Amino acid sequence: MTTWFITGASRGFGLETVRQALERGDNVVATARDPQAIEKQLPEYADRLLAVKLDVTDESQARAAATAAVERFGGIDVLVNNAGRGLLGAVEEASDAEVRAVYDTNVFGLLNVTRAVLPVMRRQGSGRVLNLSSIGGFRSVAGFGIYCSTKFAVEGISEAMRQELAPLGIHVTIVEPGYFRTDFLDASSLHTQDEVIADYARTSGAMRGAVPGLNHAQPGDPVKGAAAILTLVDAGTPPLRAQLGSDCAAEMDRKIEQLREESAAWRHLALSTDHDDTRAGG
């Protein structure tokens, strides 16, 4: 029986993944700042559900949660680093405290949990790690620069982890959702920066104005998104990156084409910087 360890599990993608894993008979360690919120929504699965209090920014809590998982279920087969928060506003508008708060959850929190769980997987010689990134981890947009930068960091960490852990029997996959109809754009998950600079009215300011209209009208279905995560866990050879949502796939294609065009246009500059003896030897 598979045992999951899922962060940010009280709502949205996290909760739906917990639900579907339990429905198919797996064990789930579901973590959140308020674990009772999880238990209240899934009372029928008490025998296979361990809801644990976890603020991912607290490394001691992460270690305690991993220990509780092993004590209850004997191991951890799947880690889903789902907990995260957003920040809306121009890069210059973001205060030091606002930037650090997002990094503390999205990057350092992910690392806290990963460091707590990987020793379990290494002892087992097997495991799956799914790090929730975003289409914003592959391309950034005005108004979400700080948030996207945290997801760029997650992608860089995950690429290295995949190389480091593959020889140990542990697979790492980056999950890149587009806009899904969760509460991510609610104030509970998305903080809007306090400072507003008028010069950014047409860029990040326009994004500030557009977000309320997008909320709860996003194209992605979180039920289908969670089912896709289960598919990735079950895959014999999971991908490094997996896009979720037609909007994500379209943005991915646009960014790849932009990279191709720009690389071709400036290839002469790239090649001009090698030592002469390197070029001659090639």
C-alpha cells in the first residue's frame, strides 16, 4: 500500500489529492497549519489518514511530521510538496518582508520538508517526489515576478534533485499547473503588495486589476488536476516536468518558441566569446 506525504493539504490541490489517494485505498499523511480542517472534511478515512500540524517554515515541525508518518505507516513512498503562497505586484513594489515571506514558504519551506522526508526514502531505496511549481516557474509575467522567481528556484532545485536521487531509486517530477479553479487567488493564499507605484499602472497594475475577475473562473479543474498527479505517481518512468492545463501548455509552447527565435538571432554573439584556440580546436 502506498503512503503519501502531502503538504498544504487542507484545501485546493492538496486536499483533492488527499481525497483521491484515500479513495483508491492508499495511506495519506496530510499536513496543514490546521490539521483538524482536513479531518473534518474526510472523517470516513480515519484509519488511513494521519492529519499532522505543519507550518513548512518550521524545520522542527517538518522533522516531527516525517517521524509521525513513519511511526504510523512504516515509511513514505510519495512526497507532494504542495504548500505555497503568492504575491501580486511589481518587483520594485515588493518590500523585503513580503519577498522573504513568499520565499520562506515556497522555497525554504519546500527544502525543510524535503530534508525531513528524503532520509526515509533513501533508507527504503525508493520513492517519488512531486514538487508543485507553476507555469510561472517556466515563464514570468508582470505582477507576479516575485512569486514566479520562487517557482524558478523550485525548478532549479528539482532538476538537480532528479539527477542526485535517480541512482538511489527516487524519482523527482516538477508539476507545472496553469490557472486552476482553487482558492489560490483568494486573500488566504495570494497577498497583494502594500505599495503601489503609479508608473507600473499599465503592467503590474493592470494585472492587479485583472486578478479579481479571474478568480474562481480559471479553466483548470482541480479534480482532474489531482487525478493527473496520481497518474504521474503511477508512471513507470515519470517525466521531469509535467504541465497541467491547456493554458499552461499554450504558454509553454510560446516560451519555447521565443527562446528558439532569440537564441538563433543572437547565436553569433554566443559563439564570439570563446577563446580562439577553442574555436580552432573545434
